[in-house]
Amino acid sequence: MRSKKLRFTALLLILAMVITAICGCGKKSSTDTKAAGENETQSGESSEYTDMTAIEFTRLMGNGINLGNTLESGDRSKLGTNSAINLYETNWGQPVTTKEMVQGMKDAGFDSIRIPIAWTCAINYEDGDYTIRQEFMDRIKEVVGYALDADMKVIINDHWDNQWWGMFGDEDTSVRESAMTLYKEMWKNIAEGFKDYDERVVFEGANEELGDRLNDNWKNTAGKQTGVLTQDECYETVNTINQTFVDVVRAAGGYNETRFLLIPGYDTNIAKTCDDRYKMPTDTAKDKLIVSVHYYDPSNYCIDGSVANWGVKADYTNMNTTLQTLTKFTDAGYGVIIGEWGVLKSEGGEDMCNYYENFLNNCDAYGYAPMLWDCSTVYDRSTCKMKYDDVAKIITKHSFASQKDTDAEELKAAALKKTQKAESDAQDVVIEDGTAWIMFNSSDYQVSYAVGDDHPSGSTSGIKAEEAVVTGEGTYTVSLDFTETAGKYATSFAFSAIGIYNGETLFPGYVIDIQELDINGEKVDIKDKWYTTSDNKKCTRLNLYNGWVDKVPAEARTSDGDPASANPTGVIVPEDYTQIQTISVTFTYGPAK
């Protein structure tokens, strides 16, 4: 009896296996036979996203977050290209990414994730070998799989990447050609590796490097620019690179033919990207292109934290006005992703929450997808939870999961009203006269005073400022004293200028002429010629030091009528001043003679 029962049981098991083989056992898990997140459909088959437009897709992307300072941290000069894979991921102090970490981001209200990547840490391009190291590609796919398994949309790019982008601006044309070869081959390999991943995976052609940074010193000498391209040539090169990106990906087959492509803006700067010299590429796929920009304004509040406050009317006006300009792209049928934004050094609180709320309302109003830049500042990767309850509530409120049942047009209209009301209700600090002051940012960005064309604006606690009310032609003195700040001094110059608020409207055509410049109580022997200009046709400026300016602006003016002979960057040599206790400028203001 026992042997018959065993034989009968065996027959049942065999029959069950046959039925399973014929009928299948439901959809496979994402890790059964393929890399996590790879599609079960065959390459090139349609997905639910294939016929979706970029504007429709960016709404689904909702509220996103960056996996910052992680897979882009691979330093070739330190690690080479053959180190343990985890070292490339943890080189800038972030932990190894886990499935739980990514799922925690989704649970916190983030619908999408942007994964910055430094691919050249896995490519021996100097030897003419453009193959991406398989272990590195597998790790990228694994992290992408975590996100797809969490039902998130994903962006992957080439990010920073050891400054190789400066090859595009090198004076040697053969180096520029090598840069384009590297770019093409890199994206051929990436597109091939992900061709079976559907349109939930978005490719971004670069990060902030497409623009003025094409002139970076690509040989890893930090802080220097050695390229020879003019800005017009940089724009032309950016347009060429972006078109190449689209062409290479589309030719790679599979889902690459209809994948959404994120096209980096010029410097990812909103104003520079809205410049008519910047052109979106042509595309064989219809309505699949998205433009990428970043927003960290004002930088002394968002990035370096030298200013602790945000929220006067001018702050709201600047944010609302700037973000509205991006409708240039949505009106033309392109999606818009704010690939990075955030308040990087803040710890929650009312100002930060007001900033977050108004920024995200703008994104809702215009249909942009925001990707918060975060390196465990807001979302704690060790606990897989948000750090601040007030910020967490805002993120959740603006997630696609929370908004999906609201009509898109109703959502936009309501969000726009909120931005307008926030601006209307904000404290309005009005200055109608011509106030003169010194704008200042230290070289380490830890000390800042009233940088920008609006005044008053934020400043580091402890600074004593002497300002002047400009009533017309005359002599005026302005100064800054840093001795009562936390550090007792400012470290050299990143930027400084004399500003005269309303100068262009109250006193059109007037010029500023320095009579005496004192730093730390000692008179500066000025050897270079200065010039007067304006960035916004309202505030008059004279650059004391501005390292970002490489040529005298076309609108510049001088007393002698010859601005071309002025020094574009100003009259101060930053290297001469490592510690600044005080700075004072006496100047005359009046019509050009």
C-alpha cells in the first residue's frame, strides 16, 4: 500500500510540473532570470509609455529626489578603473545604496529618482577602449532595479565625471575629436545596456558641464579653465553634443527608439538655457524630449548657507518670475525637469518650508518635474526616513501619488493662485532711492553680503555695513566690517561689486569711479581699469572682483568712453587677500565726461 501511494504522489507531482511548464506560474519576479527592473516584454515592444508625450510623462514623474554624491563619486585619479565597485559608490562619504533605502524614498513621497553616474571610472578611454566595465554596469542596473521595483521613474546621466568634458574646449582639435568619440561610444554602450528597459528609465545627456564648463581644465587641475571656446562657440558645441546624444540613443534600438531623453540646458542655468542661442535637438521620436535645468536661487541661501533667511516679497517675485520663463519649453511641447534644487545647508524651519512650498507650487502650476538634490540632508539614508516632519509633509503633499486624482488643469490653476498669493502676502521692502552698498561673497562662500541686484537682501550674521543714499552726482563711501562674524574675517574673494540700487533708472548713463579702495585699513594700489555696467537695467554695478566674467560686457561704460581697455574681472587680485577684516570704497558718481 505504501509503495502505491508514493507512486501516485510522484505522478501528481510530475503532472503539476507539466501543467506549470505549459501554463506558466504568473509573471516572473524581477530577479528570476534578468537584472532587477529589466522588462519581461521583448525589446522594441510597446509599453504603456510608448505613446505618451514628454509633458504627460513629466507629470507622472511627480516629485523626485537625487541619489546625490554616490555613483558619480568615482575619482579616477584616486581609484583608477579597476578598484572594488563599492569604492566608486562611497568615495564621497555616502553609504552603499540598498533596496530598503530606495523604497524608503518612495514611501516618503518621492515618485522618481535621479541617479548621477561617473561612467569614465569604468572606461579605459585613453587606450581607445570604450567598453564599460561589466561589474560597474551591473551595479548601475541593480540600483535602477531597486527604483523600478519601488514603482519609481528613473533618470541616469553622465555627471561631473572627472572633468573630462573640458576636452571639448581644448585648443587641440584632435582632443576635441577624441571627446566626441568618447561621448558617442559611452552612450552607445549605455543605450545598449538598457535597451530592454522601457521608457520609465530616462537618459540625461550630461549634468552641468554643457556650457561654459566645456572650457574646464580636463587634466584634473581644480579651479582653472584652459579651454579656448568663446561663449558663442560653447553654445554651438552644446547644441552639437545634444543632437549627437539624441541620434546615438535613437540608433541603438529597443526601447531607445521611444525613450524619453533629458536634454541638458546651457550650464543647466535657466536664463542661459532660455537664451535663443540654445537649441533643442531634432528627434525621430515624437514629443519625447525634456529639457533639464537646475534651480538654487539665491545661491547664498540655497548652497553655501551664508544667508539664513528667505521669504521677503523680492524672494517670491524672483522665484515666480524665473520659473515662469521655462514655459518657453512647455509651450513648444517639451517637458521640463528641474534636475536639481533644494536648500542644502538648512535644517528645516519656517523659511525652508516656505521656500519648498512655493517652489513646488510653481512646479505644479507649470507641469515641471522637480528632483530634490539630497545627500542625507533631508532624507536620512541611514534610517531610510525623512529628517524633518514639516518638510516631509510638504513632499508628500506634492507627490504624484497624492495628486493623481486631481484634474491636471485644476491642479495647475490652484497652484498658480497659491504662488501669486504667497508673493502678494510677503513682506515688501521698498527702496525708492539710490542706495549704494558693497556686494560680497568670500572665496569659501561662508561669508556673504547682499549679493544680487535686489537690495536689501540676505547677509551673514555679524557683518557691519556702511551704505550710502545716492541722491545724484557726488562722492560716496561704502564699507563692510567682518570682524564680528563667527570667523572674525572673510576668506578672500569669490565675488564683490559696488551696487547702486535703482541707479540705472534714477541716473541713466552715470558712471562709478573709484577714488580710494582700502582692504584691512591699507590702501590698494589699483593697476587695472574698471567699468560701470548693469545686469538687470535697474541696478548699477562696478565689479571689484568677478571671476565669472571673461570679457567686458557690451553695455559697459567708462568715464573716458573706452570700456574695451578695462579688466573684465575687476580691480582686486584675490590671491593677495587671504583674510579680510574690512573693505572700504570711496567713489564718485556722475555723468561720463
